[in-house]
Amino acid sequence: MLTRFCLLLALLSSPAIAGEVALVLEQTVADAPFRLGSIYPGERPGSFYRPDVLRYYISKITIHHDGTKSTHLPDLYLLVDAKELQRYPLGNLDIGSVDSISFYIGVDKARNHLDPATYPDWHPLALKVPSMHWGWAAGYRFVTYEGHAGTSADKLTAGFQIHTLDNSLYTRVAVKASSTSTAFGADIPLRADYGKLLAGLDVSMGLVMHGSTDEAVTLMQNIGSKVYSPGVTASVNADESSASTLWPNPASDVIQLPEGIAAAHVVDASGREVLHSAGTLDGGLLSVSTLATGTYHVAMRRADGELRYAPLVIVR
């Protein structure tokens, strides 16, 4: 018992945990939440679309902070999936006040044509189902956007697919940003208005573009210049009393999450995701039996989008 309490005390006082920085994406369509499976009006009057899949890569992240400092993360790759909890750990970083953030959409040329089978399964560049890789010559799909559309909200019979690829479409994004304190360190919230992905595109009659021209170029231009804006720091909740929100803690087998949690991600001390539960929670219970002894961070999303955090100690 004494060992368990010592581990918990170490977790709560650890300077590494205090320095964890994460990117948080607020998914919207204008002022409404963006949700896969929901129906939205298209840009052309009388057109509607329903997004079913949205996945894309973020790479070469640079955080500009504390006036004149920049922290580069050249080897960090994020696979953003609109159906998942939109909090992406960036690591334990020595960062105070965030001024802006820049990154690229896609995979850089040096990694774009390597064999995805060489990466461990957890790595964003490993082989995925559904696949995000088009083959060695073309490389990765930078953005996969799929759904259905039509001229009536109750009759979306035309499918659309836009898969962007090729080194020429590697697109830089730069956004003013700030940070908000969490129980572990800091979050950098960005608003991602995915309604603007289809700006200048009419998918109501169906569209299939797998490549690097025409509609693929337009979508990448949109994501580079129109989608992202500073997030609202007050929308991210720093749950300072979160040490008591998981039970039992320390744990070894199963933990009970707070009421109303829709998804949970567990990351280790290095910021690597080791467990996630999106869409698989059973009565608020989460199995942690596969986790090794140690300290972890748990990020949880409520059904209303609010993020909460808690430390977790695993003992065997």
C-alpha cells in the first residue's frame, strides 16, 4: 500500500508531467460542431453533404513561444482522425507562453517514400486500416476525405472521395496560438473549421479525386490557409482535482471513469499513446490490464466536447 501511495505522489509532483504539451483541435463547421455522419449545407445553394471519413497527417511541428524561442519537433508525426479524441500529445517540453504554431499537412519527402512496414504498429506512419499509404512511388495519402452528398438533405446518394498525395502538395500551416494550463502542463487549442475544406468545390453530384491535381490542389490550399484559427483557451478545462476522478488509482486491471465520458486516451511519460477507448467504453469502465507498471496521463472527452485529465498509476 505504501508503494502505491508513493507512486501516486511521484506522479502528481513529477516535473516531466508538468511540462507535457498537447495540441487540441476544436472541430467545427462555422459555429457548429463538426461530426462525422452529420449533414451540412454545401457551398452551392441547394447542396448538402455528409462527411464519413476525415484523416490527415501533421508533421514538422514548430512551436513559437516566450517571445523569441522556437521548439522544433522534426520527428513527430500525427495522424489526425476526426472520429477520435482531438488531443494530440507533443511531448514533455520546456515551454512557457505560446505565441504561434506552424506545421505541415502531409508527410515530408524524406519519409514519404519509405516502407511503412518498418514502423511499429503504434506509429502514425505504420500501415493502417483503412490504408493511408498509396504505395512507395506516390507515398502517403496526406488527406483522406470521404462522404456522401446530394441536392437534398434526405437523399445523399452521390459519394465523394478526395485523397491528396504527392510531395508537391506538402502544405505549410501557420497560426497564432496561445496555451492553457492543464493538470499536466499545457494545451495549445486550435479551431479547425472543416466546413472550409470544400470551399470552391461542389461534391453534390459526386466526386472522386485520388491524386495531386485539380480538386486535390484546392483542398490542400483550403486546409493550408482557411481551416485553422486560434482556439479559445477557456474551452479547455484544466481539472486540477483530477487525481480523484479515476478509481481505483493506483490500478492494475480496470478503472472506472467519471460519468459522461465518451472517449479516453492514455499516454505514457514520453507522450506516446498506449491505449484509447473511443467508441468502446462499457459503462464507463476501461481495461488497463495491458499497461506496464508505471505512471500515465489520461485525457478524457465528455459528450459535450469538454476535455478532462487525470494521472494514473499502474501497479502489478
